Amino acid sequence: MMSSETLIAVKNLSRYYGANCAVNDISFEVKRGQVLGFLGPNGAGKTTTMQMITGTLAPTHGQITVAGYDMLDQPLQAKMALGYLPEQLPLYRDMQVDEFLTFCAKLHQIPRADVDDAVDRALELCGLGHVNRRLIGNLSKGYQQRVGIAQAIIHIPAIVILDEPTVGLDPIQIREIRELIRELGREHSVILSTHILPEVQMVCDHVQIINRGRLILNDTIDGLFSQMQTNSLLVGLRRPPAPEILQQLAGIEQLEIVDETHIRIQHSAETNPAELLVEQSVAGNWGLFELTPEKRSLEQVFVDLTCVENIEDAENQPADEFAQAA
């Protein structure tokens, strides 16, 4: 039985296009109030997964439950709990903003007496009040994106799914849409599908990475940050000692001379030599001026995870099949 805090449950979900497997046996849950970043390179299966979750594409195998309703058995009830912004904006460019949102409210079967309030709320939340009488086709890309988000939330769904919501926007528009997503996360559960890594760091509290149709990471954003930690220190010394002296300090495994005053130190996970380095620097008058723990970037974590999986796939592929693929 699905917990009341679990708004989306995906179990053993797969989708084939002929012999090509676009999504391969993935399972995950989205909790109430969670902002989930769904990461992956182009062609990884993100959009196909989003389309199956929203009921616009049937899975080949697996089960999708939305707000307690099975997407295949009770599609209308499940879809009522969803708001969806696909990558291609579902807008009527020759309609005014408030006219279009009124139309969307009626499609979502909002009672006639509540339509105006629903439209006003969506306009306010998405910062569209001052353009509500303008034609959608005359708006900038950023404001069209806001209208797309407004149509996704007008019926106050429990879950909002946004597929690449900042693609094609300028830096100011991107910042505004990210702030809007953070605002949505206070009232809705949000799935944000993207391949823009900083977006996940800025707005999400949970992250999943999909590659070649398979889920290769499912963790909190804090857990992802812990993967960015390394056992490496960048040390700046005005009068560095001989490398052999540093090598003798407890915990130091490897040294790399960066330049005349900087040394990169690899240390064991169990023993961080930072405190010992400070003590020895003072005692030996080494002139310590920098001691920086180094981190892998989120981009490097992403590349490492996807590259490892690609190498494993190649190693597990039959030799004749691999030759054909090459």
C-alpha cells in the first residue's frame, strides 16, 4: 500500500520502441513536498519517463501510481492530480493570457464559480498579472514559459512535472523561472526534468540520474554533495619542505607538485592531515598561506557516473554485438 506521503510510485517501468529500450526497468518514488531533479544526458530517457508518468505514453511494462490512483486503471483520477509542462509549450499563441488560462481551468473541470479565482491565483503566482491581456504569441520566451507553468498549476495539482523548463531562456529569465520553481515546491511536489546541472543544485532537494534508460543514482541533494567530496587538499606553502618530509606525515598517500608554492595532497579517507600540516608548518616555518579541501564538481560526478555505466555496458556486450554497434 502506498504511503499517503508518496504521491508518485513508479515500479519496474520500461518502454521499448521496437527493439530499442528507451527506459529500462526503473523504480522510484516522489514524496509530498519534494522537489525532484531528474537528470540525464540528451536521449537518456527523461522525456519518455515523464510522458509515461503523465499518461501521454503507455509503458511497455511496469506500474505508475499517482496520488493513490493507478495510471492505467484509473487514468482520469490520476491525471487530475498532475500538472504538466512538456518541453514543447502547449500554448495557443493567438489567445490572450487570461483567456487561455480560463480555457485551461474549464478543461480541468474547475467549477464555474471558481474559475476567476483560479486564473487570478495562477497569474499572481507566475508573475503574469501585468501581461494578462496580451496575446501569448507576442510575449517573450520567458513569459511564454511562465504561461506554460500557469496552465500546469491552475487546478492546484498535488504534483507538477516540468520538462526542461528553462531551455532557450536568457540568464535573467532562467533565474526568474528557477525562483518560481522554488516557490512551487512550497505547495506542490515537483519533478524537474533537466540536463542543466546547476539547476538541480539551486532548486532541488532530491536528485535522480538516468542514463541510457537506466536509473543510476537516486539520492538526496545532500547525498549528492557528499559524493562531490574528495580526499584531496590543495596546500600553499611559501617555503615548502622537501616532498619526502611531507610524505612522512600521517595520512598522506600521494603528492603532486602544482607549482613552486602549491602542492596537491591525496590523503586516506580515515586520516585527514590538515591539522597536522598546520602544526608542522608553524614548527618548520613553511609559510602556510592556503589549505583548501578540494571537491569534484557536480559535472564531474555526473560524467563519472555515466561514463562508468557506459564502460560496463560495453564490457558486458557480446563481442559480435559490440562490433556491430561500433
